[in-house]
Amino acid sequence: MAKKTRTFVGLDYDSASIRGVRVTRLPKGRNAPFSLDNAEQIRGSFSKDDRLTAGLALMKEKLRIGAGDEVATCVSGKQIYVAQLPFRKLTPEETRKALRLELRKSLPFDATTAEIEFQVLGDVEGNPDEQQLLVTAVANAIIAKHLQVLDGAGIKPSIVDTLPTCVANTCFEGAGDPDDPAEAHLVLHFGPSVCTLVTSGEKTAFFHRNIYFAADELYGGNGEKPPPDDERTRRIDTLADEVVRSIAYYKKNSGESNIRDLYLLGAYADRQDLTQALADKTGLEVFLIDLSDHFADTAAINTADFALSLALAMREM
């Protein structure tokens, strides 16, 4: 009897658009592990919960999401914390309790009302009693709102990721780890008004920050007339300066870690003036995230724009 194929759905959204993909995992031995069954993008104003719910309900219809489908989504916002840190070896439940106490020192929001998860990355070099953890903390209110909006659209996710970790996973799928373990990829995800910066590497410190950058306004994606060329150039230069400062901060605080190259994803990531300014200011080689090698056919979509949805759909559930 032929082995049953499995289908997965990846969804990501922001205030200006909803993107979703439906993929099928192919049998081993094929040239690519997945086929892309459907990819949809809905543009509009989704800053209000009722409009977002209606948009997600439409996406559910377009992607034919059923009760048995495995759906992965991600959350974003100010009350999300992701960090890599060494921590003593305990049982999973003891680790979760101890982390809640430890994070009270650094969380910019209340740790007692946050959902805390962690992933063991490996032992701390030179200290067998400690392990490196990738820790995420998300305010319960953000998760509750996310699930409420999805539930209103009739969608029940199997996985809810955070935007910073999803961006890092997307880079791993699109670029792999650098050859030198002491080097990291720098990744920028462009949303309508915020650029999310993440470092990604096998044995390098995880780092992320949000940079205000109104890409929708800059390129007329909000329906308004974009600013003059000189103003657009000024804002792009400001973003590039912030990226340079972030690189300097990362190098200073991560020991010997170095940045190898720069990967871009999201809306407007392929704009020539943007990529050129980032290359000139950072001195890094700039690439667009390309996940096409993972799929039998992605010719009909911009894989940099759909990168988050594609990476979410590829998650093991």
C-alpha cells in the first residue's frame, strides 16, 4: 500500500496582507521534498480584529483548510522575547520554572503572565553541567488574541512560532549554516512598518531587534503617494545605518562571532535601491531568501515574499 502523503499549511499575516501556502511532503527520493499545492496573498487593512478574522476566513477558503490539516502560524509584537543563554541542566519542567524566575531580570514585560518555551541547542563548551538554550517568552495576551482571531476564522493551528525564530528558521532553510561555526548570517524581514533583524548561525549567539521602517509608505503599498526620491533615499540610509549599528553591537557582545552575509525576505526585499544601500553601508554580500530548492515548483510566486509561510509549512509537526 502506498504511503499516505501529508499536507501542511503555513500562514503569516501583518497589518497589510495575509499570506498562506499549502504544501505536500513528497516521498523520499524525489528531487525536492515538497510540492507547492497553492499559494495565496490577500491585501487589505487588517489592523482591526474583525477585518483580520474575515481575511483569514477567506484565506481558509482559498487554501481549502480542513479540520484535519496541520497549520503553522507565527506571532509578532513588542511583548515577545527571544534569547540564547547558558543554563544549568535540569528536567524540562524544572527548567521551565527556573527560567520564569531568571527571565524576571531581563523581560520587558511581566514574566508571570508569559508563555515560556525553550529549545536545547547543545552543551556549553567547557562546562558539562550547563547547556545552551534558545528561550522564547510571549505575553499570554498576544497568544490569546492570535488564537481568538484564528478561531473566529475556523482555523486551529498545530504550531504557533514567534516572528524572530521563524525568520531564523527561514534563513536556515534558504541558506543553511555558514561553513565557519564562528560566523552568522544576518537576516532582515521587511513588514509594512517594521524591519525585523535576526542573526542566524549554528554556534553563534542569537540576536534580534526591531527597526521602524515604513516600507509600505515608502513604496506606495498603502495606496498613498510615496515620498519623493530624496526622502526615500534618506529613510533607506537611516535603516542601513541602524543595521550597521546592530552589527557593531552584536560583534561587541558575542565574543568572536562575525557576520558572513546578509539575507532579505518579505515585501519589498527585492527593491534595488534598498538592497544596494544595505550592501554599500554594511559591506556585506546581499541575497534574497530563496526556498525554491525545497519545492517541485515555485515558479508562480516570489519566494522571498512568501518565505515565512513556506518555512512555516515545512516545519515538522
